[in-house]
Amino acid sequence: MAISGFAKAAGIWAGGLLLGLGIPYLPSLSSTQLTSFVGDFPVPDYPFALPFFRGNATPPTNADAPLPFVCDASHTYRTELVSLEPLIIYIHNLISPVEIASLLETAEPRFAPSAVTKHGRQQHTSDRTSSSAGLPRDDPAVMCVLNRTRSFLGTMMRDGWDEMGPPQLVRYGAGQRFNVHHDWFEVPQWPIDGSFRKWNRVASFFAILEDDCTDGETHFPFAKPIVSPSPQGERMWQGEVARKEEEEEAKPLWREHEDGGLAFRPVAGNAIFWVNLHQNGTGDTRTNHAGLPLGKGRKTAMNIWPRQYYPYE
């Protein structure tokens, strides 16, 4: 009995010694080596995550998690001057596909029936049948686009006085429209911060984010081409011709509308820019425009309205 007890104690001591000596090498062993060492004991197919194991193994990550948005400061765009009466500039590639995806993701749960401002109040009207979504200005993709458009404006904006204003996404479905209207306010607005200075929308950016649709042009009935037709009746410059893979016939980016003025086709990533106010701060009625009824599909766009503040009265 004494010999048996001694043998048992010696066996426990030897097993503990072997375990202590082997622990530092366990993290470097493969699953196969561990299996041969411990027999049929089930071994996971990833490194052990015990507090006393140290090594280069990294914890598992969620590969499906979206990467954080990073603003591309090197993003470039180009412009075409379309009209001087009023001033309208066409901007190619103002917003990148990555920015579009982030903006749409942020806006998706915020869409609600669009309203208009009349007599200082937001109200719904049959003139506007789309849906709208306000965007937070501290969103990384929103800040990226606002900084780019702020740079575009140059000296039109006074730093420390004027501001870009909150952006808005607008979405049109089949048959939806926005009848002729203007973006500037007939009565300048008071800011919500309580300061005694009024503001108005000095200009507008209308950038297309989704263009999977037919029709739905933006129509400026009073816009005029820069150069009048010659006696030979040549057509106006219509910009580059954009073609989609599924289209058999290429279409111009804008055209002379049959009822007068200019009509711009929605193209994702591109934008229209125009100036809303005269030099004296009053609204320019030549900027009246309409979102023509959509045919099939869906159109989503981003409104950016820079705010110009008037001097204290």
C-alpha cells in the first residue's frame, strides 16, 4: 500500500512537471500536433485564447462589417458653363460612388413625404409629390461633400459669416414631380440660433445620386443658351453624350426643351449649380425650375443650399 501510494504521488508529480514544461510550446503547436498529443480529445481549429498564452495570433474579426467612410481629398470634377441668364454650371463627377453609397445609407431611414415652405411654415402640397430626407452635417460623407462644394463657391461665401446650410436628399418614384418653383425665399429667413440677421439661399447644387429611371428631367423654363443660334440655325452645345450599356441610343446630358428653356437629364454623380440671388440680394425669377414627372424607376438627388446672410439691419 505504501509503495502504491508513493507511485501514485510520483506519477502526479511527473505529470505536473511535464505539463509545466509543455505550456510555453502549446501556442505554436498545430491542431494536428495537439491531437496526436492528447488522443481523441476535441481540439478547436483556431489558436487557444487563454490568458497565459502569448503569441502573434489576432482575435477573429467580422469581415462583413462595413469599413468606416474616408473622404478622398484628391477627388476631382470638371465643369461646363451652360447658361449666363441665369448662371448655370454643369458639374461632372461632383460626388463619387463611395460617397453616394454612404449618403444613401445615412438617409434611408429618414425619408418622409416632401414639404415646401410657405409663409414661414413647412406644409405639404400637391405641387411636390416626392420624398425627402434631411442629413446631419456632422456625418463624414456629408462633411466631405459640403467641404468640396464650399471650395467650389470661392469668394461667393464669406467665412465666419455665411454657411453651407443643412443638405437634403430628395427621391422621386414613378409619376412623382415637383412643379415649377424657386429655391430662394421671397421673405429672407431668421436663423434658429436667435441672432438678429436674416439669410437666403444664394445658390443651389442639385446632385444626382440614383438615376435608374426614365424621364424625370430638371427643367429651367427661362434659362437661355450662352450663344444664340446663327442664321443657319445650328443647335446649341449639349455637352458630352452619355451612354448606358442598356441604351441603344446615346442621349445628351441636357437639351432645349420643346416649351422653352433647358432640360437636364439625371446622371448619377453629376450635378447642376446655379445662382439664386441678384447682386442686391433679391431673388432671380429666371432660376424657376421644375422636377418633371418621372417615368419608370427611381431618382434620388442631393440638394445643397448655401446660405448668404444679410448685414445687420
